[in-house]
Amino acid sequence: MSLFRPLRSLRFLPLLVLLAVPAAAHVLNTDLSKLSRTEIFWTYLQLGFTHIIPLGFDHILFIISLYILEPRLKPVLMQATAFTVAHSITLGLAMYGFIQPPSSVIEPIIALSILFVAIENIITDKLNPWRLVIVFGFGLVHGMGFASALTGLGLPQKDYFGSLISFNVGVELGQVSVILLCWALVGRWAADKSWYKQRVVIPVSVVIGLIAAYWTVERVFFA
């Protein structure tokens, strides 16, 4: 195989570079005290979804990194479920005040988790069973990141637990949407190709790894 063939697949990757642009913050211009429980549920469901799409660029990259190594739906959905369970735990603990993770520590670790998975994609040829454990651990960290965003918005006192659950459901729907989009664009037709590793996994992982490395430096030294 020509050395330049994998590089040609980079032609569709510049869009990923846009993900390095800092995300806009959530804005909640609603008086929650005037909303019904159902309206609160839908409000926080939408906030959870938009925290991933389009605002959660780092989380999108993490999900893409999980997907591309083994692009069948079942393995990646198992990883996404482990990730969701984990981030739900720490998000709940943080919102109820049991833990107070400093964003100055959490945000660089989130960037490092993306870099770790990207590097693993490059150096391994198959999905190892222990990745579920790694993903669960990273999910605990990402949940603390979700908490920092949700703390800024606040939760309504009359339905604190319900709004927390609906936010989590929205996050999960956002993650599943990213997975299904990846499957439709790449996994459905390219996963079984002999060139999949060289032309998709490695180039995409290199770009994601570079972005994650940039984020790590930025969050450690310039945050």
C-alpha cells in the first residue's frame, strides 16, 4: 500500500479541526419556577442533548474515538452505556454536593482521556475487553465536567432529581446520535474493508489526538 493512501483520507478531516474551537456556554433564559414538571423535563432534556450536539466538541471527539476502532454498533453502544452509567454517578454526586471537583483539574483530564483513546486506536488492532473499565473510569471524570456546566445553569428545586435525570437522558441521546451518524457515514459501508484501519482509524485518530493534545496544553497552562 502506498504511504500516501492513508493520507488521502485526511481530505474529509478538516471539519474535525473546527472542533478545536471553544464551545459556547449554555444559556437558560427561562423562569423555571413558572414551568410544569413536564416542561422542566423537556427543558433539561434539550440542555443535555445540546451539551453534546453542538456544544460538546470534546465529548463528541471522545465518542468518535470510541466508535472507530470497532465500528459495529453493539460494542460501541456497550462502551457508551458504561460511559453513561459512570458520568451519571459523578454528575449526581457533584450536583448533590457530595464531591466538588475543581474544573482546573477535571478539564485537562478530559482532554487526556481523548488523547489516550486516540493513541490506543492507533497502536492496537482490536477492541480489548478491558476498555470498558477504562471507559467507565473516564466516564466518571467526564461526569464531573458535565456537573460544572450544569452547576452554572442550576436545577429547579421543585423537581431537582427529575431535571437531573432528564439532563442525563439528553446527554445519552446526544451520544447515541453521534454513534449513529458515524455508523451511517463510515461504519455501515467501510468497517469490513481491508483498508479501514489505515485510511480511517489512523488518520482520524491522529487528528483527534492532535486536537486533544492541544486542549491538554491549553487547559493546563492557559485556562
